[in-house]
Amino acid sequence: MSNRRLLIGAAALGVALFNTVSSSGQNAAPRGGGALDERPEIQYATHPTTDRVAKLNEQVQNGRALPRDSRTGYLRAVLDALGVPVESQLLVFSKTGVQRAYTNPHNPRALYYDQSVVVGYAPGAPLIEIAAHDPRQGVVFYTLDQAAASPAMVRRTSCLTCHVSPGTLGVPGLIARSHVVGEDGNVVAQTRARDVDHHTSHPDRWGGWFVTSEGAPPPYSQLGHLGNITFSGKGNTSNQVFVDWLNSAPETRGYLSAFSDIAGLLVFDHQARAINLLTRLNWESRLLPGAVPPLAGELADYLLFAGEAPPSAPLTPRPEFAASLESKVPRDHLGRSFGQLDLVTRLLRYPCSYMVYSEAFDALPPTVKQAVYARMLDVLSRQEPDAARARATADDRRAIVEILRETKPDFPR
């Protein structure tokens, strides 16, 4: 681990794939009554899904093998089958998931993700947890029994108890939160969890997570973020759990690496809310056919990183993670793409989200998508950006329009 630089700051965002915090799961639909996910236009629990895990399940049922290894069970087979990069690994040590009995600062839960799938794994835990973003139905939750002789991803609609909440915009989605966590990994009672996205300042992010980096010496001092530390009952903080983690030889204990890269956390922070916005906008457009929901403007602004909180210091991503992200995003003829990281003044070199290439974005009704495009073009065409986009220069905005027009055939010419 001699070539690694690991950020000793404070603890992380809580992406609770299968969070246990109670929520009603009931959100008013734009018209009519009842739970939004139960409306006949949606039928979340019964409508067939086309997400990537559902497709993999069909392949497994038709004879595709998922080999199991003695150290990580079906983890590597699932990641390989879904094309989810190992380099995306994030580590959460707060006890916020359905397998919280197996999660603590000495045995954190690892998350692996790409633009539409998140895979959760902890050594010794009986299940692999998977969340997949269906283009129309939102995030669909699955588990895979690590001891099963014939593996299958089993859908779990019970996860909506927590994963339909104000933090997910009232649709099945991802929960990105920062917690105050004690030495045993339990969330400290009577403290407030914070929902996290790219607007959230870094000192408020990553409570309950390990946060690492590579390259230059760590630029973040204590309390530069909330990663890597625990809180005692007297209000004192300690990074001992992080020191213990680094000294525990994680790769020998069932983990694929010791990393929980800060660049990966930043990318996920942005992506989680984008996924929820896309789902909510899709559902509203089906409940009010022919109308363009006001959320179209909010999605456009979010995709253009309005109000993004900048890094407190220049950051260096893991090269493997940066290369993996960039490889999945289209380039224009000049080699520019929305998958290229900046990490000096903002997340992306060209501040427009790669989520414009997601299946969920393409699944929006044409009138709604064109309204999103119109808002984006209006913002990008302004002579002077508003304060929320002051870091995007005229050249940046011109480049975004050029990239969109070359890589999104339906973007207005």
C-alpha cells in the first residue's frame, strides 16, 4: 500500500441500498389517491421490468453459468456479468442496511456501481444486494443468496418501505446520506442524517464511509469531510477505525481492494439524485400524458450541475476509475466527453452529466425530453451565466452544446 494516498478526514454519505430507517412509502400522485408506485399507470410491483439484472436473470435461467469462488461467493461473477467495474468500489461502515449485522468499521459493506446498477457485498453476509435502474419503473431491488447452488437474483419489493421516501422524490430510488456514526458503526441517536447530492458541501458529506484517494498527498485535513471518523458520546472524533482498516490487509479478508475513492464517491453523489429525478419525471409524464411536468426544468438544471459544490482542494482520482468512467461515455470527433473528470474546480471537465446517455433519459416521452433539451439550450446560450454556473465559461458552454449535438442525435440543432 506504499503508493497509495488515503484521505484521513471525516465519514461518508449513506447510500443505503437496503436501508432500515422507517418511511411511509406513500407519496401523493399528481392526480388521484393512493401510493404513487401502485397507480395503474405505473404498476411498479407487477409490471415486467427490462433492467440489466432482469435480463441477466433470464440468461441464468437459460443456462448461463455464474461461477462461485470460495472467497467472495458470486460477487466477481455478478460484477463480470453485469459489466460493473471493480474500480468503482466504495466502502460504507455505518449500520444502515438490511444486512447491518454484518456491517461495521472492521467489516464495511462494499458497493460497486456504474450508470444504472449498484451491487452491495460484505464478507460473511448471506446475500449480495443489487439495485438496478429500470428505464421506466425506477430502481428495482434484488438479492442473491451466496449459499445457493443455483444462483438467481430475487426481486424484493419490500425495499420500498425505505426506498420510496422524500429523499428519493417519492419514487423507488437510491438513498444517498451522510450520518453521524459511533465506533461500532451504529448511527448516533438523535442526530440528523443529510441527503447528499452534488449540491452538498464537502464538510457535510460521507459520514459513515471510508474515503480514500491516490496520487498527491492528501489535500483534505480533518473535517474537510465527514469520512473516516467516528463520534463518541462526548462529542469527540477519532479516525482510529480508518487506521485499523488500512492495517487489516483487506484484500486477504474477502475484499477486492482497500479503496473507497473520493472521485467515485463524488460521481455517485451526483448520479444517485439524477436517477431519482429521471424516474420521477418519467412517472409524472405517464400520470399526466401530454403534459410537460415542471420537474423537466429541474432535471435540465441538475444535468448542467447548477449549484454544484466545488472541491475544497484539487483531487486525484484512481486512474483505473477515471478510465472506466470515460470509456462508457461517447466522445465527439475532438475526443471530448462528459465522462472526463476535472476535480479541480468541479466534478467534470465539461459540466454536463453523462446521464443524458442513460436508457432512462432516452425513455422519457419525446415532448418531455425536448422540453429538457430546450431548457438546457436556453441556459447554455446565455451571454452571461447565472451565479450557480459561474465556473462554466463561454468556451465550456459552447463545448457542451457541440458535444451534445454530435453525440445526441435528437438534441436541437
